[in-house]
Amino acid sequence: MNEKELIDSAVAAMKSSYSPYSGFSVGAALLTCSGRIYTGCNIENSSYSITMCAERTALFKALSEGERDFEAIAIVGGRDGRITDGCPPCGACLQAMSEFCGGDFTILLFDGDNVNKHTLGSLLPESFKIKKQ
Ligand code: THU
């Protein structure tokens, strides 16, 4: 995996963030096992609760193109369009990832200075699952 390329893609995606209500931009870049990168940003709405997170934007873009196998995601976020925070995915995004990704799926968090490497299993040790019939 080219971690720098994945992080650079997340940084570029963050520029498309539509976040006039929180002022907090997030960018994500999702790497498939076949080597493709799908990017996403957060997209807010004046009906606040329908806001979509960057991670799920990227995931749903990839899924809707038929992708099902994922290796890693890079995430960046911060105020006023700058990377000011390490930005771990929210619980809803972790749960969405867990539908398609195993515990060894890599989650890269870039805070502007350092890359912190996590796995889905470490950030969400137990996910809700319904056994397929
Ligand atoms: N946000 C994300 O894009 N990803 C997360 O995992 C958590 C939060 C966005 C949603 C909202 O637009 C802004 O960050 C502030 O909550």
C-alpha cells in the first residue's frame, strides 16, 4: 500500500467538504484490494441529521460501483479547511465499514504531522451483526 498516496487523496477530498454549519471539514480515501482509490468528503445539510460523513461517502461511492473488498482508509479533518485534528471515524462509520471489512482493515489517521495507524478491530472490537440466512 502506498500510504502517502492514500493520505494525499484524503487531503484533496477534504477540499470538497460542504460543511457550512460545523465549519469542520473531513476527507477520506478508501483503498480497494484491487488498488483503486475512492474518495469522499462530509456533506452537511440544513436538516442537520441527514449530514453524511466523509468515510461513508467514500464507502458508498465504492460499493455503488460494485466494489466489495477493501484494504484501508485514510482520514483527515479539521476546522476552517485545515487539518487541525486526528479524526477517528464515528461509530456509525465504523459500523458501516464492519459490514464489508474485517478486523484487520487498516485505518490511517493523519493529524497534519503524524500518521497514526489503527485497525477496524481495534477501534470497533465488537460490531453489530446479523447472521446471513
Ligand atoms: N464527520 C465525518 O465526516 N466523519 C466522521 O466520522 C465524524 C464526523 C463530519 C460530520 C459533520 O459534517 C462534521 O464532521 C462535524 O461533525
